[in-house]
Amino acid sequence: MPANRSLLVLPGDGIGPEVMGEVRRVIDWMDRRRAVTFDVGEGLVGGAAIDAEGAPLADATMDRAMNADAVLLGAVGGPKWDSLPFAQKPERGLLRLRKEMQLYANLRPAICFEALVDASTLKPEVVSGLDILIVRELTGGVYFGEPRGIETLPDGTRRGVNTQVYTSPEIRRVAAVAFELARKRGNKVCSSEKANVMESGVLWREEVAKLHEESYSDVELTHMYADNCAMQLVRWPKQFDVIVTDNLFGDMLSDEAAMLTGSLGMLPSASLGDIDETGRRKALYEPVHGSAPDIAGEGKANPIATLLSFAMALRYSFDLAEDADLIESAVTKVLGSGIRTADIAAPGATTVSTEAMGEALIRELDEQAA
């Protein structure tokens, strides 16, 4: 079958190449067993790109990302590159991808697999059955606002400046994504900001409310200050369905939600742009976990978050919901059998390597496809 779906793979740094290797095995399996073929390319990003190409993301790689149907990224960063100037750090490669591809909506699901209820630090009754989605604005706010920088004042003291800034269109487009997704889930959106102390938060609340009244009045909308939202995520997370929030608060709240499920190694993410006139949407998929340099090369990394990120790509970029369901079901079955990587291991569980977890998932896929 001719390859008609283009996927750019950027393994990155640390455990990125290890977890991506297991995803490549699943991509090969889909070619063999599902007649689902991808034109897969590979490139460098982050520290690996700095070492080989002199920049955290080469222009040629950026061009390939712009022309791919989807980009799948592993992780970037590590202590090796900590001494570099801020503008040259590995993370700037990821930020460039998000900015130039205009990936303004970051989707971070937090799902607690029943087999991992005991891996969470919260009580089982608090996290059992948890299924929430955080929609984070990704290309605006304090991470990109101007002016920014560090300056020395006349008296010799230093001042660091970052600017939190949003426009109405930036807020409305990411809120629209949250409302649309909520219609396919529990039909509830909680918009989170700090309207009590930040003018940008006031604008955020007002614009979300206006959009809701104009186009999404069928969806239940609530508003919550971000600090209270952080507390409520720990107190009773199942009160939420979809949470939509800005870049800074979304960064923190999504990591907090991740740990409700027991491990950052379990959670995927999707970063989406607008749908163009051809129906194509630029998209980047990546695990929530970082590069974990302390365990890189030791075969201890959990590949499930990266594999679930690939499943999100199947669902959102390639309209292959059945294949996405197959992968997610395989993950559920393998975890239910007691197989664990070290990050989610529990007493009595079988602790396996990254490669062995990948093998277990392939075996389960074989059974389900039989």
C-alpha cells in the first residue's frame, strides 16, 4: 500500500530515543498487520541538534515539520547543555516548533488506568475512574510576551522581566477547541485564570464567557481561579471534565494532573493548530514527561506516554480512531496483567525494561488483531 501519511519523528534527548524506538516498532506493526502505512522521516531536536548541527532546531528540520502531516517528539534537554545561553538551550527547539507551526492548543489528558489506581499518591476513591482533559493555550502569554529579559539597573541591581499578554482572538480560538472537545465528552468546561489580580485574567474570563454565550451555550461553563483549581485537582479532580487555561497556568496544572494518575511516564499530549483550507491541521505530539537524563540509556524509561501520544496522532491527525482505540486497549490490557516499568511498579508487579514493555504491547496488539 503506498505511503500517503507523513510523520516526522524527532526523538530528542535523554530517554527520548529509547521510548521513540518502541513507538517505531508499533508503527512497523501497523504496516504489517493493519495495512496502515506512514512515510516516516526522522530528525534532530534539542541537545542532539545542538551537538550535531549547532542549533536546537535546524532550519531544514523546521521546514520538514511544517510539511509533515504530524510531528512526533520524544523529549529535549539535559544537564549537558545547562550552561548554554538561554536563547540556545535545547528547549528553544521545542518552543520554535510550537511557535512557527502555530500550535496554540495543547491537549493533555489525565486518565487514571484502573490497574494503576494504587500508583497515585491520592486515595483510590479520589482518582479511580479519573478522565479529565486540560486544554492549554500554547503560543501566547508570559512565555512569549514582550518585553522580556534581564537588565542591570543604574544602582547595580538586576531586574528580570516577563510580560503576560493575551489578545481576544488568542483566547477565543483556544476556548473554542475546549468547547468543541467538551461536546464529545462530559459537556463541561472550566475556564481557569487569575481575574482577581491580573488584567489578562479579566480579559480571559470575559472573552471565554462571550464565546460561550455566542456559540456554545449548550456546554456547561464555570470559571475558577488558577490557585483554587490547583487545590481542587488534588481535593476532588473528578469534578472536572475539560479545563481550559493559559500557557503558564496550563503548564503547572497539567503537570499536577499528570501526577494524579501515578506517573508522568503515562501521559501523552497533542499540540494543534488551525485547520487549513485543505482540511489539514499542523500538529505535534509528545509525552508530558521530560528527558529524564538520570535514567537515560539504562532501559528503565516508560514508553507508554509516547505510544499514547502516537495514538492521539492517529485520532486527531489521521482520522484513524479504530487504530487509536486498539493501541489504548492494548495499554490497558498490559497494565492489567501486572507488567510495569519501574516508575509505575507496585509490590508484586513484574518490573520490566523499556524494550520488554514494548514487546508486551506488541504481543497484546497481535492478540487483539488476530
